[in-house]
Amino acid sequence: MKNQILVKRYTLGLVNSIKNEKEFRALYEELTDFSKLTITHEELREILSNPFLPKSKKKEIIEELLVRKPFGDKASRFILLLLENDRFELLPDILDFLPELWNEERGILTYEVASVVPLKEDQKKKIQEKLELLEKKPVVLKYRIDPELIGGLWIKRGNIVYDTSIRGHLLKLKERICEE
């Protein structure tokens, strides 16, 4: 729970510093590249997560990386801010949340859609149209495959969940049987 609050706080601060879509795309790409760099290089990941290595040494290493592959000023400052506040491990979660919060700031709602099989384009379009009609706002959909659903769809935004999956129906049936 604490990490979710911190992730939201850092992400919101970052979103509030972004001026337009072009800057968002560039910043998102730079932060994603840096995150991938730290994930794919095991030695670098170990150094940055080592609690016994002084923060000043970690900062030197990151600054060297930022010089070698030039990142924008905003991305560099954000990376160093996370390091300075011992929050560097939050970067992947911030990157997951960033597009959703950016869209939300622009009045666009983000829904997560899970299905057993990949949806066809016309199916995706119908879902998006229905949700936009329901919300009376633009909607962005994030898709994922969830084999546990058995069939149907699972749609979520924030605390709102629309579960039309077979698994969901079976769980509801189980609850009814247990109540009797």
C-alpha cells in the first residue's frame, strides 16, 4: 500500500511537469530505456540495489550512464531524484502507471481488458465504443490475455470491475451455494 501511494505521488509530480503529448512521449521513452538498461544489466542492477554502496557512488554511476547515452534533462533529473530519495526501485511501477495518469489528466479514462484469447479489431472497437458511451468521455483500453478466465471478458478501471467471464460467473454461483 505504501508503495502504491509513493508511485502515485511520484507519477503525479512527473505528469504535472509535462507540457504536451510530444514531451510525454519523449520522456516516457527515455525513462523506459533507462529502466530496461538497469533491468537487463545484472551487474548494474546489483550495484544500484546494494544498500552498502554509498548513495554518492550510485549517483556517480548513474550520472556516467546519463552522459554516455544522452537523456533529456527532465528524465535525468527524475532518475536522480528517485535515487536521491531511495525510491529507484519504484521506476518500473511509475512507468506502468504513467500513461494512465497522463491520460486521466487529459480527460481520457484507461480501462484494462482481459480475455482468454486475443480480441479482433472489431471487438476492441465495440468495447471501446460501449465504454465511451457509458462514461461520456474518451477511453483508452489496455489489453492482456488471462487464461484463467475460461471465456468472456474482465474489464477494470480503478475499483470498478465488469466481470462477464465464465470464471466470474462460476465464483458468483459458488458464493450463492455457500450462502444457502
